[in-house]
Amino acid sequence: MLKISLDGLQVMDAIDRRGSFAGAAAELHRVPSTISYTVSKLEQDLGVALFERAGPRISLTAAGTELLKEGRYLLKAAQDLEHRVRRVASGWETQFAIGLESLLPPSVLADDVRAFYRIADRTRLRIAQDSLSGSWEALLDRRVDLLIAAAGDGPSGGGYVTERLGSLPFVFAVSPDHPLAKAKEPLDKASLRAHRAVAVADSARRLMPRTVGLLFGQDTLTVPDGFSKYAYQIAGFGFGYLPEVYARPAIAAGRLVLKQVEEQRADEELHLAWRSDEDGAALAWWIARMRRPGCLQRMFEHTARTHFGAAVAPTAPASPPARSPRRRN
């Protein structure tokens, strides 16, 4: 049987902060005799002195200091639990995970997170990032509750709801120093096969990874996200498709060269997606937030402005990079 109660810890905390039994009694709306009894009972149960009394002055013993130090964590946890239980009763999830496509940085949701916390500050938010099929897999495996800007169509089998957010145009671009920069247009497959592609890894662990715009057997540098891909293409490591909104400033500045290819990549369709058996208040709030007109465009333009105005290119390695079958080109 536990000898330490939350009530006893609450009384100790109030005495320590107020400096006296009378001060604690006033804060907790109890009579001083009740405060004194609670402390005496706790000391008796534990077999240790928790307070040193010198007339009207009172202070914690070493044992009391240690108990209160750890006890305050319990009080905070209990308080948080009470709040979360009340949120559950009112329809708000205790935790909510957002899966964001790796084309976008988590910072694009800062204003949305701020607005969410104004009404649901006890719901614990988590923002995760995946690429291509990996985003859909995270939703189906219940690692995230909502996908934002998920690329392409979801896997077969159902169990989720999707809404189209919009489409993202891509352009084919290379560094001005790349051999393809001066090659005759439109570039054909033979021209592309002779050079290295830069691609984003598909983060899927279980689903079939998706490959976009790569030729069979092609030398490929695989990177973790679109930001790394952009930097490596700027540095001349290889070619590939980039979101037009991200590539536009570098093309205008002469840091990338736009090239026409025989088989142009289609615009990427981006979706909002969630599991069909979920209906919490946090999910409803985020869906409504993402449905606002121009939301997707705002996120991409914010990213272009804050991340692609002056990217720093990496230094070239001494040997060719390894290949990977999981990628977006």
C-alpha cells in the first residue's frame, strides 16, 4: 500500500511555497489543524521527519526536500492527466500526430500550431516527415493521424479518406557547370542515361517504394529530402526535377539552368488524408485549417522564400555516391 498521497504532496508544496502551515491553509482553503494533521500523518507513515519546526518558522529537512523535489513531478503529471481526461471527455485527442511530406519543412505549420494551441493546448502535437509511399505507410500504420501534402495516390485496400489539396509543377534543372547545361534540347533518354541523377529516398518500410523519373540502371545519388536534392543539384552533382516554385529563384539568378526533356514529368498531385475510423476534435480542426483557400500555395511559397533564396551547395565528394532503390527524382 502506498504511503505517499497526492494530497500530502500538495500540502507539502503549499507549506514550502507559503513558508508556514497557516499560509498553506489559506491557499488550500483548509484550517491549519488539518494541514498539521496531514503532515504528521505523512511523517508517521514514512517514519521520517519532513519539516524542522522552530517556533513559527518551518523548513524542510533533507528527506523532506528530496520527497518534495520528486513529488512535484508527480503533482505535475497528475495535473496534466486531469486536463487530458477532461479533453477526452470533451472530444479532444490527448495526442495528435501530423505527417508532413518532406517537400515541406515543419516550420510551414508554425502559425497553424500557434492557432491550435490557443484552443487545445493540452493536446500533445507531434510533426513527422516522410517521403512518397512512406507518408501513406505512416498513416496506415497509425504512426500519424493526418497527412498533409501526401504525394501521389494512396495504396489500395482503403481504410482512409483523401482530399486533393492541389498540384505541384516540376521543372528539369541542372547546374550551369553540368554537361547537360549546354546539351541540345529536348534531352532524350540516351542523353540522361549517361549522367547521374539526384533523387529523394522513399521512406517506406513496408510498402513498395515509389520511383519517379529514373531510368533503369541509372547512376543515382539518393538524398533524404528535397532540400538536400536542391543543394546537390546546385552543386552540379547530377540532374533531376525540382518543384518549380523552389527552382525559380535559382534559375533567375543563373544558379540553375532550365532544360526541356522529351518526357516531361507530370505535376505531382498532393493530398490531405486521414483514417476513416477517426473523428476527434483535433483531426476536425486540422482538416478545416488545411481546407482554407490558398493554404497549399502559401506553404510552398513560404518555403521558397525562407529556404531557397540563398541555399549553400555542398562540397563535392572524392568518389561516386551509393545507389538506392527508394527515391523520388
